Amino acid sequence: MKAAWQVLRIVRWGLWFATVAYYALFAMYRQDHLTQFGHLMTSTELWMFGLPIAAVFAGFFELMVRERAGLSRPAAGRNWGG
């Protein structure tokens, strides 16, 4: 279970990194993500809202797996390494 927790931790951070990267891509190439009327394309909306939602749910699953693995909760402000 500890390995599953570590995998979910990596997935969660990867999803947050992908979110920031996609937002940067959007900022650099804005016209590629807009329709002729200035609205977001459907695919852009899915990525912009789906990635952060997936990251939050990965965080929830990470917390669940940590509890099932029997790992202690980190003290507030200390021992965040796991």
C-alpha cells in the first residue's frame, strides 16, 4: 500500500504540473484555443477544468490510501517528506 500511496503522490503532483503547463501554453498561444467568436474551444475547456479536478481527486485518493497503509499523518509544518 505504501507503493500505491507513493504512485498517487506522483500522479497528483504530475497533474498539478500539467495544469500549470497547460495554462502557460494557453497564455502563450491564446488564439489557438479560441473560436472565431472569442469563446474557449470545448477541448480547451475540458483540459483547463479537467486537469485540476483530476488533481484534487488524486489527492483525495492519496489521503485514502495513506490511511489504509497505516502511515502516520505528518505534523503540521513538519515531516512532509512522508
